[in-house]
Amino acid sequence: MAQEITLSLADAEALSRRVLLNNGFNPAHAAAITRSVVAAQRDECHSHGLYRLIGCAQTAQYRGIDPDAEPAVIDQAPSVVKVDANRGSSLLAFEKGLPRLVEKARRNGIAVLGINNSFHFSALWQEVEALSEQGLAGIAMTPSHAYVAPAGGKSPLFGTNPFAFSWPRPGKAPYTFDFATSVVARGEIELHKRAGEALPEGWAIDKDGNPTTDPHAALDGALLPFGGYKGSALSTMIELLAGPLIGDLLGHETRAATPDGQGKPFHGELIIAFSPETFLGDDTERQQRHAEALFEGIVDQGARLPSQRRFAARERSRAAGVTIPQALHDELEALATPA
Amino acid sequence: MAQEITLSLADAEALSRRVLLNNGFNPAHAAAITRSVVAAQRDECHSHGLYRLIGCAQTAQYRGIDPDAEPAVIDQAPSVVKVDANRGSSLLAFEKGLPRLVEKARRNGIAVLGINNSFHFSALWQEVEALSEQGLAGIAMTPSHAYVAPAGGKSPLFGTNPFAFSWPRPGKAPYTFDFATSVVARGEIELHKRAGEALPEGWAIDKDGNPTTDPHAALDGALLPFGGYKGSALSTMIELLAGPLIGDLLGHETRAATPDGQGKPFHGELIIAFSPETFLGDDTERQQRHAEALFEGIVDQGARLPSQRRFAARERSRAAGVTIPQALHDELEALATPA
């Protein structure tokens, strides 16, 4: 069994900050990225957890990301705030734009935050949950590197384009989902390749557009959208709303944004906030209880609410810290140590 | 071969108005419903076309719908307009709320129209296309009678909950999709039952929650959401945003709204409008061209844009009128004739 190490959340945060500061990130970026990767590690989303710091450091080394970028908040319209990340991480841009987004949503009922010119390497559930912590419902979407063919097509065009939603539940963890609009993450194909295993049917096509279960052929070809033409349509919507609507890139344009084609995706993100209190006024509490009837209807028949595994992990991690492979810890310690 | 009859669009409109007026609908409702069913017939969406007038008339006979209801437009917040349909059709409520929605979206960037207490029997593409005709992007969603089990569950809880999106393309028909979040429409199960055919795998479960290909067992059981837990999550979002957020019913509550459980679904609807010009200012035209690169990327690899069949039918119908079964025409003529 691989050796592992358990860190308190405070120690995980300190390690993350040291890695980031040692790789040129300024304290504001280091703090925002640390909040994100430690939250993901705490929720046992390992691929978005401390592991992701390696990619952050590489992206900074490639100069694909400006680790000292100052996000610029732009009050675009009464219900639109834009943040130009100025080639920095989306995470600090989100944090800078959030108060204005919340204020606009509360005043107007609905509002949008558009993040531009950002490097994006975090899970969207964090951002919609940040809205629900303030009593708002939220939707977030973003394109990413083009790995996915449109339904009926044969070559990569769409990103894996995640879509996330959160609904506030007073006194409880919010109802939250966050899914890729591809059948699976590209990382799953990589894992099958490494394990020498065939892919399930329906995940991917080869470079001629034929269905394949060979992970090598799939990596040369394209992933498929989930749910056939419906998922493909949803992915198109995400490209448009988190791309041209906010004046940013489409999935098939993200790859060229770093000089050598390496580094994390560079693109925009769209976040929509809904304020139930502004929609409902005095009826808000009653409608919050009303929404609970839906969740009960799901759970009572043995189905699960999304994110429950993550929320259970969160409780465990708060009590007992997070456990990562010793090898990852060693690699992070090396990245945290001045050369 | 069944006998058919071809009507000009003007004759189809006149027939629709006569049916509706003869069944108690006031001229404003008759006009709004006629615009909807003739548009659907024109686009060869037969189930939402003239055929739907039979259900409208029945719903009025059951007194499930008020054919004389006056929609009340409520200016809820700077970016929220609500229309209380007052137990009338959603269609007149939409038309009454549309100008305010467009105005709010143009001023604020994004705005919402919430329709309450309405009978809903139309396709959502019409409403999002109405936004795109004004240069806006739109999303529409609504719950409906609960026929769909959550992924991992075993009994009906969600409506077939359609989700529609439209993006304006200057000088062209908009990019539009409109899909149910169930694998198929319930009508497809009915058709298989009538034809004595087994269902494809993955469409439905029986009343004990087991997968079934028997249409009878499926009608006693539940449809499944498209795309597994992802479609199920999307359907949950639709229930929440077009239900409790606007103070209206969940899918599993719609059935009881008419006294005998008959009649068309009674519930709310949510429409979101985005104004690209408000987001983009001087960059609007360039970004509209930018969006076209995505559509070209889809079409150039042999995939199709959604709604193309519908747009082709629209051109044909404008030139040559619409063709319906003689039996349907006879039934409509009977409904149009005072007793």
C-alpha cells in the first residue's frame, strides 16, 4: 500500500501557500487558490485538491498565468458585473467580483458575473456554494479545452464544459450539483489507458468519428457529450454564454492561449445569481420549505441528492484532517522549497 | 392512406380562432393560443400544433382553465417581471410580460419573467425564439405532470421538465434547442403501447423501480431522466427555479390542480433573457461573428444544429400551407361549431 500522510486543514493551507508563494504567486492569489484547493481536498475531490498545485506551479513556470495579476472589477450594467482577470487565476477574480454580484442579485432579483481572461482550474461547485452561503441560488458554467465532439460529429470542438447549480437550504448544506457535459472527464480515459483497460461503449469516438473502446484511439479522437444530442445542445449553450456573450473564447480556442499550448485552460466563466428573497418577499420562508418537499421526494424513494459524499467527506476532514499520498506531499514540499 | 387536407396558414389561424371562441376563450386568449398552435403546425411539430386545440377545449370544458382570465403583470424587481396568469393559458401571460422582460434585459443585461398560476400546453422554443427575434438570448424552463423518477429512484417525482435555449443570429434563424429532461416524451410510451412494441432499454422503470421494456409497466411506473444522474440534476434545477423560486408548484403537485385530475398541467414557468448588447457594447457585432465560428465548427464536421428540420418545415409551410389529417380537421370543425 502506498504511504500516506494526514495533514490538518491548517497545515494543508500552509503547505499550499508555501508552494504558491515559492512559484511567484502574490499573497492575494496564493490565498484565493489555497482556499479553493484546500476546500476540494477537504471534500475529497482529489483531482481538484492539493494535487492541482502542481499544475498551477507549471502554468506559472510556462508564464501561461500571471501570478501577480490584479483583477479589474467592471460595473457593466445594473445586473452585470465583469471581472477582467488580466491573465491571472479565475479564483481571485471570482472573489473580487462576488460582493458586487451578491449586491446586484439582491437588488435586482437576478445578476451575472462574467470573468474574462482567466486561467481556470477549479471546480465550479465552490462558486455556486459561495452564493448559497449568502442565501442565493446560483448557476456557473465555463468552457475548457476542446476534447468533446458534438453529437453526430467526429472531431473535438466543445470543452468538457462543466455546469453547476446550487440552491440554499437554511441550516443545511445546499443542494448542489456540478457535472461535466462530456460523458466522463478526459482524465478517466487517461486512467483506462494507464490501466490497459477498454473503455465502456458510448464514451468516445476515434479520429474518423467511429465509436471506440480503445483509450489510445479515444485520446486521438474525441469524447462524446453526455445524453446524446441533448447534452451536446447544453454544451453549445455553455460555449455561447460563457464565451461570446461575455466577449471571451470558445472551447476550441483555449488551447492556443499559452505560447506552447501547455498550461491550464485560459478562458471566461459565467455565473448567474438568483435572489429568492427578491423574487418572493414575504413568501420566501414558505417557499424554502416547499423546495424541501422535492428533496424529501428524492431521498424518500432511495435516490440520492448530489454532493452528499462530498459533504460527508467535509465533516470527516474538519474533524480529522486530509490524507494525501506521501509522494504527492514530497513533490509539494519540493515545489515549496526555494531552489 | 389516411385522407389529408391542406390549409393555408391564414385558414389554419381562422379555424383555430373559431374553435377557441366557440369554447369560451376570449378574443385575446384565442389570438395568443392561435399564434402558438399555428406556429407549431407551421414548423410541423404536430403534437403542439392544431391537434392541441382538442386538449385546450377539453381543459376549458373541465373548467380547469379560465378562458377569460386577465393576466396581471407585476413589476417585482428591477430585473424580475412576474405575470399572474390567473388560471388562464400561459401564452397570453407570456405575451403580456414580454415587452417588460425585453426592456429589463436591455437595461440591466439579464432579466427574468416568471409566469404563475398558468395552464401550460405549448412548446418552449416559441418563447425563446421570441426573445431572439429581439436580439436577445433566452432560456426557458417549466415543470409538468410528474412522470419521471429521479436517477436511482423508483417512482414518478419530476415532470418531463423541458429546457429551451435560443441565441440570436442576425439575418438567420436563431440557434434554438428545446428538449424534455426525460429520455423521451410520455407520448412515445403511449405510441409503443398502441403499436404493441417493446420499449428500448433505458427509457423507463416499472412500479417497483426495475428497468422495463413493457410500455404498460412503464406507464404504471416512471420514465427515466435523460443522461442518468446529470439529467436528473438538471430536472431538479428546473423544478426549483420554475417552482419555489417564483412561488409556484413542483411537478408532483401539478396533477391535483384541476378538480378531477384531468386537463392540462397547471404550474409556473421561468424565462431568462440575456442582452448581448448590454454585455458587450461596441464589441457586440464582433462577438456575434465569433459565435458563428462555433456553429460552423458543428456543421462542418457533419453534425447538425438543432431545430433545422423545424426551420425547413417553416419555409415549406409558408409557401404551401399546412397539411393535417382530414379526421383531425373534421373534429376541429365540430369543436368550432356552436352546439
